[in-house]
Amino acid sequence: MLRNIYGPLSGGLMQEMVIDIISNNLANTNTTAFKADEISFSEIHPDPWSNYSSPHPPALPKQDLDFSQPLVGNEMSYVGLSEIKTAHTQGPLQKTSNSSDMALEGDGYFEVSTPFGERVTRDGSFSVNKDGFLVTKNGYIVQGEKGPVTGLRLGALKVLPTGEIYSDNNFIDKMKVINFKDKTMLERLGQNLWIHNGSPENKIAFKGLVQQGYLEGSNVNPMKNLTNLIVAHRAYEALQKAVKAHDECAQRANKISEI
């Protein structure tokens, strides 16, 4: 009887993950350059025999049968997590007219230096600090091809679409923008940062444009996510009722056996 509970129970647990992910997407609808997450599932089919270990000779008296032939297969079908994937599609560009704001048009990421090492971000809401460094809103230094971008004066900052940086008409550096062949190697961190967990060969040249005075918006589709959230809630409630129904059946069966 318990086997009948495992199917809807596994589905309910997966729907909880769906609700968490969609809720996080909706909460970041207005977060600069936020990338929405997507989740997918797979059915785990019954497979009671193929994963069992090779048969052993008959067990000796008083020998633990689990030791001689452990049961590692499954005899039921249930829902399992397939993957959680981030949609790295570009969000809409929003004009701010702030000379230190930058947005990337095309696939790529700004490189910034943190106390924990190099990180990348699509969030170009930069500023010039008192020491003339170009920094993120959390104070991390933005990197150029020659190193930290410094020697700037906010009122005289100019960035060309090619990424070249000028201050008072003097060439400073070129923005270090990195693209990646396989974006699944990027792991989301806090503060709108990403860490690259792949090999150096996964890094490729950026072929897009740097737009000064713009910020990239979130790529979350609010209507689509809200609709999916309602569907997930209804699915969760239906699965919850199924678990409850099987549990009540089991209780009644136990009472019958006691008669």
C-alpha cells in the first residue's frame, strides 16, 4: 500500500521545487540582468531486477541476507529531478543616461575582482569610487584587459561600443568581457555574480557591444511565471489529496485486518 504513496509524494516534492524556483524568478523581475531558472523532471521507471547484484550461493544459516544479496533496484515509478537550467537569454536594455552604467548587447559577462577571486556579472550598474576605480555596487573592482580599471573621473568617462574606456579623452583600457561556449559551467552566486567552474578552453571572445548609459533588465517573463506558479500550486494540491487518499485507504485496511 505504501508504494502507492511514493508516486504522488515524489511529484509533490518536485512541485515544491517548482514553486520555489518560480517564486525566486518573480521576486527578481526588477533585478538588473537577472537570469531566470527553469526546472525539468523525468520519470524514473520501475527497474526491480537489472540493478541487483549478481546472485550469490545460498546463504549460510544465520547469515545476513542483505549482505549476501542487497536489494538496490526499485519496483515503482516516480518523479525525479532532471535538471535546473538557467536561461541566459538577454533581457531588455533600459536607458539610464548614467555615464557609469553599462549593458552588454550580446552574449558575454563583465569580469570583476572580489576578495574570493575573479567573478563575472551581467550587471553593469557601475560607479567610479573616490580613488578613480570603476566598481560594482558592492564595491568590487571591474577588470579591463590590462587589469583593474582605474584613473577615471566620473564626469569625463566615455565608453565606446567596442569597450574602449576614455577619461578626459585619454585612453584608459578596454573592458574585459568574457563569453563562454558552455554556460552550464557558470554557477550563480549572490550579489548578481557568477563563477566559472569550467576549463580555460571554455572561455571565448566577446563579439557583442558595450552600451554606455544603459542597464540590462531581467529576462523574467512575469505573466508566464505567474501562470506556471498557479499551475504548480494546483498540481501540488492534487498530489497532496492523492497521498491523503492512499493514506486513508491504508488505515482502513489496517482496521479490517484487526477484525
